[in-house]
Amino acid sequence: MPAVIGLGLDAVDLDRFRRVLARRPGMLARVFTAAERADVSGRADPVPGLAARFAAKEAAMKALGVGLGAIGFADVEVVRGPGGAPVLRASGRAAQLAGARGVTAWHVSLTHTDTVAVASVVAR
């Protein structure tokens, strides 16, 4: 079993995230891939799903040991796998950093309540 290379955890306040999206609608296209936007588009309220994915992007940065700006948000993508579980994919700068650190697999968990979305990411 490969060793854990990094662990990241992040939480997003849903009300605050909703306000940010309302003020900056262009953020959707900058931060989320087309697949991520499509995955939540049919929901009555897509904000909790988007906030959980945003938390996963920040958690992935933490798992890689980097801060905001080191990679583009769209370089980390969270989509549903064949069984419905979330799957994290790294591309661009995120994939380069992951490769340099020896990351060969990602484990991601998403959850949310009425007020907060949380994501944990393990880089292996």
C-alpha cells in the first residue's frame, strides 16, 4: 500500500459562497470545469455541490503542500465516478506538482449540511 504523501481538509460556508457567486458570476467558469458544472446543474440548489467541490480543490492544494495561486482551480476537477462516488482528477500545474511529489492516486470525500460544505483529500 503506498504511503500517504499529503492530506488536505477544507470547509466552505454556504451562505458566504452563495454571496460570492452572486457578486462574481464569472467565477463559475474560472473555477469549475464544464464537467463539474454539468454534474450539479440539474440540482434544485447547485451551490452546496459547487461549494463541496471548491473545498476539495483547496484541500487538494493543501495535500500537495501548496497555497492559493500555486495551481489553477480548474486544474483540480471533482466529478462522479462510475459508482457515483467523487473522483478527483489533476491536470496542468496540479498534475505536474503531484507527479513531482510522487502522487499516483487521490482519495476524496465530500459532505455538506445546510450551512457548510467540507472536503477531505488524501494524496497517495
